[in-house]
Amino acid sequence: MKIHEFQAKEILRQAGVAVPRSIVAKTPEQASAAFTELAGKIAVVKAQIHAGGRGKGTVKDNADQRGVQLVKSAEEAATVAKNLLGKELVTIQTGPEGKQVNQVLVEEGCDIARELYLGIVLDRAAKLPVLMMSSEGGTEIEEVAAETPEKIFKEHFNPALGPQSYQIRKLCKKLGIDGPAARAAEKFIKGLCKVYVDTDCALAEINPLVITGDGGMIALDCKMTFDENAMFRHKDLAELRDLSEEEPAEVRAGNTGLSYVKLDGNIGCLVNGAGLAMSTMDIIKLHGGEPANFLDVGGGANVDQVTEAFSILLDDKNVKAVLVNIFGGIMRCTTIAGALLEAYKKLDFNVPLVVRLEGTEVEEGRKMLADSGIDIIIADGLTDAAKKVVATVA
């Protein structure tokens, strides 16, 4: 689960981790008032969307307007907010369609002496959280990893104990941080790591992490995502979810108990099992096609879920064909065949449908489809299914 920058900073503020003073604004007038209230000579107006690269991003119909902009007056803050609010901001992570900006963060200026990168993720191989720091603050960490990986320094830590002081000193030495900044680093890093563990974060990223002129340390930007499976422990965090920032079809699927991720292709996929779904997408691409989605209906899908799954696929205007790939283990193939037929009758199915069934009662399930009188292309094996569905959209 993703949250906005201003929400992440509020979590850090409550935990005693240093962040700049800031005010959320949803109108130009509120942005102007926020600048006045902050009472500084400069401020920064920052678009609040669930995507990175905002500083380099531009508004769709106004290439001169960036997603993050320095302002020097209340009037300028209002103008920038007006240029952003209600507009689509296009960044490297949004795709060409961009994301609509519904609110901006007006933040006080900061005395920046140096910019660093700080991030925490779970290292699944080590089975521990890993603390990552780099001198390349303000740069996308993916670029640093690809071009200068030697500039990324890592320290794993026990989540029950947090990073130890000697580990932070090692990182500071490698990054040339000393004096007051090194002392500030210990408090800041330990505080952030505690937030990461206590809130079941999947990612906590400060980019840039700023060392100020007086040797302090402050989070100039913050990105946090959370493990959705742990949200039952964090009702307060679950309330921070902004559905307007999420793909509507993915929200709709989640409400039905389906696992769905929209992609850019034109072949819809309906599969039971995450591993099988990944394999299905891979083999479609192997044979020259492009999957339009990841969709796992699970091992116990019923008629209503299958019908909703088809409805979600067909509502995607890019979908030109659908591949159903089902392995009947817990669920019999006759059950899924019956659900497919019922769903087909309920919906306006106007694209080719290719079905591959394997597993329990597979022959009976295939016969049900063949005898239905419905125009369904039955495939014999996954390779055959992929070739047939790709051929329908060629």
C-alpha cells in the first residue's frame, strides 16, 4: 500500500524523525496562505501523486510547469498550485497519460549543505532488512545501481534490535559524514529504521536526505509503502490509502477477492495461481504477444468471481482477445468450465476466447465447453494456447 509524501512525513514527524515544516493545500488560495503561514523567504510547492520523478515531471498541457517548484512569494505559490491542481503530471513513472494532481504540499525552504540517499527494504535472500545509503542524493537509485553501484553502501540489521551504532559509523565513514552530521545521522537512521519495522513497511526511502548547514539531518522527501498483508495490525495506516491514486480496475478486482494488475498489452489473461499467471504472461510474450494484465482468480473461484474477472478484462478497451489458463487441482475443471459458460452468457463477450484446461476432470470440462455451442477456442497445452491467442490478435 502506497501513501503520499505528506502522509509519510507526518509518520516520521510523530516518530521524532526530522522533516521540514509543511502544509497541504487543495486550492491556490490555500497554497498562498500556507506560504504566508510558513513565514519564510522561500518555499517549495510539490505535487502529491503516487509516482516518483516529480521534480523532472511536467504538466501535460504546460511543459514549463514542473511537479516540484521553488517559490518566493505567496502569489507565486498560488500560481504554481493553480498550474498543478486538477492537471495531469507526467513523470518517468506515470507513463504518458500522467496522474492527476489533487493536492500539493507547500514546504519551507531548507539550508542544504549536502544531499544523500537513504533507503530501507527487505533483503529476501538475507531474510533481513537492509539499510542502503549513497552519496548520490536526489538521483533515482535505479540509475545509481545501474551506472555506479559502487556508490551504494549497505548494512543489514536485526529488526528486533535495529541498526547498531558501529554500523551507522561505518556508513558515515564511507560517505565522509563526520562531526555534528555524524551524530545527527545516528538519531535519524535509528528513528527511520524503527518506523520501518514498527509500521510493517515494504519500503522507506528518503531521497534526498539533506545535511543542513549546521550539521543537522532532515528528510527533504519521503516515500513509504506498506505490506498490505499486515494492515490488519495498522488500522490507522490503512485509512491513509488514497483510492483515487490507484488503477480503478485493480481496486475493483481487490474488492472481489481477485489479484489483478493492469499492463499495456492486448491479450487478457485469466489464470488460477500466481506462478501459473506469470508463466502465462511469459509464454504469450515468447510467441510474440503482449499480455494486458496479471489476473489470478485463485484456487476457489466461483461463478460470480469468474464473471467479475471477465467483466474487468472486457472493460479494458485495449483487450482484443482473452486467454483462460486453468489448472484444476483443488478446483475441478468441470467447475471452472461451468463458471466460464455462465459468465460468457451474462456478458457481452465480443473478443476471441481461448481456453486451456488441465487437471482434475479435464476431459469432462473440455467436453462441456465443446458441447456448449459457444464460440470458444479450446487449446491443447499452454504452448498451443499461447500460439492460438496470439494468432487471434495478429
